Amino acid sequence: MKRPARLPGSDRNDKYARIYAVVRRIPKGRVATYGQVASLAGLPRQARLAGYALHALGDGPVPWHRVVGAGGLLALGRKRPDAAVTQRLRLEHEGVRFDGRGRVDMRAYAWSGARGRAAGR
DNA sequence: GCAATGACGCTCT
DNA sequence: CAGAGCGCCATTG
């Protein structure tokens, strides 16, 4: 499919919905980066939008805590340190280990985005 | 319609 | 390895 450039009807709702859909597909115990989610959502180069959507999401059925910044670094710590703590707690609760600097071990938890098969190698 | 900001990403120092 | 700066597109005022 060519990925409809612009779907009539909804605008941002549909765009955000895609991001939410991608985040929701992230398996437990795994994490994805904003760029990864944005790309899978059909918005390449728009990592900021992915985060923007998640921020607007606030509370919902979307495990936003599974979305981290590039390199496994918590992007929230930049301007929302309080939320970063919550995210870290939730990830640890799912079995994700953080290294001594509050970074996620992407080598082990980086989600490929592929369905079914995990990244592993 | 224009300007500023933003849960980011990558490169350079 | 760590820190800082610039660029990307979209949303909001």
C-alpha cells in the first residue's frame, strides 16, 4: 500500500491514532524509540511528533512508558523528570533493566518493530 | 498567516 | 563517554 498521503475526515486524530497504535504493538519487556515509532506510524523524521502525541495522550490504554529516546535514554528527563520516574518504574516492573545512568539496554530491549519476531538477531 | 515552542535525532566538540 | 548545537515537521497562540 502506498500509505494514503492524506486521509480525509480526521486530521490530527488519525495521525495520533497511528502513533498510539504503534506504541500499543510494543511487546512487554521491550522498548522502542520515538523515531522508531514515528517511522512505523508513517511519520519519518518526526520523532518530535511521536513524543508530542504521547504527551497529548497523557492517560490512556497506550503504554507510552515503553517509548524511550534515542539510545535508550529517557527523553522525559529533559523536561518532565517526574514522568521519567514513573516511566522507569513501569519499565522495571515489566522486567526492563536500566543501566547505572538511567538508560535502557537497547541491545537487549530494542524492539525491531517487526511483528511476531523480536529483534533479537 | 506568521512566529514560537516542542515526551526528539543526529553530528560535532 | 558526555555535553552542546542545529535541523526536522507539526501543533498551538
